Amino acid sequence: MTDRHGGLFADWLAELKETGIIAILRGIPDDRADRTAEALVDGGIRFIEVTMNTEGALEMIRRWTKRLPADVRIGAGTVLDEEMASAAIDAGATFLVTPNADEGTIRRSVASGIPIVAGAMTPTEIAAAWKWGAPAVKVFPAGTLGPGYFRELQGPLSHIPMVATGGIRPDNMAEYRAAGAAAFGLGSALVNAAWIRDGDYARMTENAMRCVAAAAGGPGRPAGRTTA
């Protein structure tokens, strides 16, 4: 593969594969956001994505890049176009995640030296996102497609790191990992809305620890709501 895959983002990609999880925060209330992010970090999460359709997302990114430990990667998700990519990068996002494979958005991110996990479903989309420079591809909806789909993709596309997102839970990570997933995107399986509402940050930290262990190949059990 080219240097943009093997060189520019190699360290970042190695970190993602090692930690195994991108936490997806969508629609989180601003007054609970900081404590939620801190609870996840306390549970071992090192990649946190706040979606751009969350009110105050850019300000959260700015705060967290200063507030959270230096080894925590703060990213922007649901980045739909180049304009959104630029805004997120200017706010301090250290990686981007998209729901779709948009060439302009991917190239804008790569040109800025910011790794991007581009969303895709079909082999054509996955290969195109990789060709345009994405160091990893988010395969969504993983729960609908199933681990068998990942296994089939490994024949022609095993060189492309794939992040399984949608329907991923601690108790099915091992199956997706065995099928070829390099990492996982977790939403409500990791961040339960009721826990945020109730301020139950200790439970959130405990669940994060369970998810991190499952991503690393340890035991995983469902906790709370489980759709990502």
C-alpha cells in the first residue's frame, strides 16, 4: 500500500487496533458531556467521537482536547462534507468519522494530516474509501450485515482495516473480531442514555471496562441497552 496508509497514520492505526473501541457520543446534553467523557476514560476508553449533529459538538471537542489526558484521542463523527471536516479540524478534532464514503471529505482530512474512518457498506465503497486515503473504514450497519459479511470481505479486502459499527455489543465482539474486524464503534452499548440522565457515571465506567476487556478478547456481557 502507499505511504499514506503505511506511514502517515501508522501509529494512530496501531493505537486504534490496540484499544479496539471508538466511543460514539450522539445527542449528549452539554451539561453531562464532560462527566460522561471522563467516566469513559476512567474505564479505559481512548478514542471518543462526538457526532457533529450533537448540539455544541465543536465546543465539546475544544474542551476535551484540553481537559482530557493527552493519550485520549478526540474525534468528530457524522462528518458529512468538506465544510464539516474543516470545522471539526479547526476545533481540534484529531480524527474524523463519516457515515458515508465521500471523496472530498476523505481527501480534505488526509491533506490536513488527520486520520479518517470513512463509512462504507459495499466492497466498492470500502475499496474507494481506502483508495482515497482513509486508513480505516467503518463498515455499517455491522449488526444487520453480520460477522459472515466481514468474513467474506477478507478474501479480497483483508488489507483494509475495518471498524465494525452498529449492533456491536461486548458479547458479540469476539465473533466480529474473528471474522476480520480490526476495531469497533460503540454507541448506546457503551453509553446508556438512562445512565447519563441519572448521572450514574460509576456504572458507565464499569461498563466501559467490560467493553474494553471484550474488545481485547476477554469476557463480555451485555449491559443495559445494546444497540449501537
